[in-house]
Amino acid sequence: MGYPVHGASDGTLFVEMSNDTITPFAVQDLFSISEDAKVTKIQRRVPDDMDQAVFRDVYASDSLVASLLSARPRKRSPDERPSRETDYFICLSKRDGTFEKLISLKDLNFQPFKIAVLESGRFYAAGVDKINKTPVLAMLDSDGQYLRPVTLDNRPFDNSKSLQAIYPIHEPGAREGEAAIGSSGFVPFGDRTLFYVPGARLPVHILGEGGEENSIPVHLPGDYLIETILPCAKNDTWVARAQEVLGFAQMQSAGLISNPQQALFEVGPFDGNALRRLDISGVVPSMVDTAANKKLVGLRQTSDMQKSPAAWSIIEHDR
């Protein structure tokens, strides 16, 4: 089971499953799971002339599912050296599980890390400029062509003390912003999408069919910073899963953190103020994946995979 679990604004969950024993570059299968536990396999395809295909991000609107795919050109002969070039694609499917089309992003002048799809078929993509390594946020047309940028102030990416602690530089010429944008996320907010950067006091961008509609700074108590925002309906409040700066830094340095100190906060979408902390019983915040329909919904493993086939169950908690 892949992580994270993705969600739609109606509470549907999207989970990737793969069998790593088959190949080092196993193509993941994607399934949607409704609140009543109905499972649908989402059909996805990769280019026939590509190898090392990896799905890197998933986003679901009301009727569409977009998957960001990276792959490398296949060798044309056994003696040919493997290509070092990585190409990117959007694999577009419908919520009923049928495959729609494969869209090449070869002409983009930035490397895409995250993707979102609108009901019109247009996309938002977040990534890093290939030359100066600065963060990029842009709208793409339905054919993957670059339409226009979303204004993104790059200065906080290089000047934020929290980002410097959470995303340390390991390579010459790299910047904090490059690592931070790789951990950024799009999340459904009804027919709009929210763009946020975990572990930063940067504003949340509200994006619609016409471009950016607003940017809202989020104010959480204490040292808590956004880890993720949960999908929710258009006219609902936001729910942010948050953790302290120390937890982010430990995750980046060690690659794993046991029992991070996390909390769920209900947040006002107009001013970004924390309205209340959501205390839930029997479930830890990391298990919650959507906040649609006034419910906190997630997926929990209910069997020991070493003793029996893997099994999961839907968990729900009113908010």
C-alpha cells in the first residue's frame, strides 16, 4: 500500500498498491474506495516506448483522476546505453475507472513534482525551474501546454528558518525551495484546489478555473505547522493535520519518525485562523485522509500481512 492515501472532496479515497517483488520499477495499481467501501480499479497506462515508469502523484476532481508519471526512453538495442533523460506525463482517467488519455509534458521548462486537475480538464503543476532551481507554480492547458504562471514569492523558500531546518541542502547548487516544493501538495476544496507547502508558514493558495483566487496565511497554535490539508467540500471549513517543527526536521534527517506529535485543527478558509482542535478517540491523526461531509475518514490496516492476506477497513469519525 502506497503512502500518502489521496482523497477527493466527496470523501472518496484513492490508494496505490504495488508488488515490489515483481520488478524494482513496479507500476502501481490505483483503486478508489468510497465511504461505503465500494472499490473501483482506476485504469492507467504508460507509454509503450518507455521504461522505469513511476507514478509520482495522484489528484482526483469530481469526475477526473490525474496521475503524474515519470519514465525513461527504452533502449532500442541491447548495446545501447540506458537513457539518463526522464520524461513526464499526465495519465488522465475518469472516476468510473476508465482510462481517458496520456499527456506528454516534454515541452515544459520546469520539472513537475505535483499535479492537480480541474473539471475543465486543465491542470495545475508545481515543480522546479530546470535552470535556476526556483519553485514554479503554473496552470497547464488540457493538452499539457504551459498556459500561465501563478505568482509565487520565492524569497520565503530561501529565507524561512523552518524550511532551512526541515529541508537541509545536501547537494551543491541546491536550494531549500527545491526540496520544499517536492513535498508540497494540491488538495481538493470542492471545485477548487488548494496548494500548500508542509512545514512552512507560507500562505495556502486557493486556485480555480481562472487562476489564483486568494492566498490565506494559516495560523496554528504553538509550534504547529501544516503537515497536510485534508480534502473537503467547497463551502466547508478546512481541516489541517499538523505537527511541530522538530517532527518535520527529524523526518528529513532520519527518513523515519516514530509516533510524531500530530494534531488536527479546523481552520477558517477566509482568514486561516484555527477554530478548534479536533480530538478524536481510537484513531491517530495520521490515519485520517479526508474531511468531507462533516466526517473524518481514513483507511486502516486490519490484518497482519505476515500471517494473512492484507485487509483494510474504512474508519469514520464525526467532526
